Amino acid sequence: MSAPKIADKKPVVLELEPKTYYWCTCGESANQPYCNGAHKGTEFTPLAFEVTETKTVALCLCKHTGNAPFCDGAHAKL
């Protein structure tokens, strides 16, 4: 599997409402951190995740987290 593009070396902090979101895994989406279909023709697929209550989260943009889609600080080692 090829490596994803690093969209940024810091997370994006967002307040998310309850619903299903699709996190970009390829790093190519122009709508980071969400998938916009830019992965088409690659081995990447978006990661669906469910938010059940309104909350503030830090979503990974470096695409190297071990806890996708959430930031785990992996960007500090890149």
C-alpha cells in the first residue's frame, strides 16, 4: 500500500454534531479532513465514523495516526 499524502502536520479541532462522517485516508481531499472522492483510482477508501453526541474532537491531518480518525500525536514524529 502506498503512503497517504500528509495534508498537514497538525490536527484540525472541530465541534462535530451527531451523524456519520467520512474521514479522508488518502490525504488528497480538498475538503480535509473529510473525503471528497479524490481517492478514486487508488487503494484508499474513506473511513466512516459515527458521532453520537455533539463534541469537540481533534481529527488527524497527517494520516499517520494509530487511532484514526483522531489525532494521536503521530505528526510530531514526521
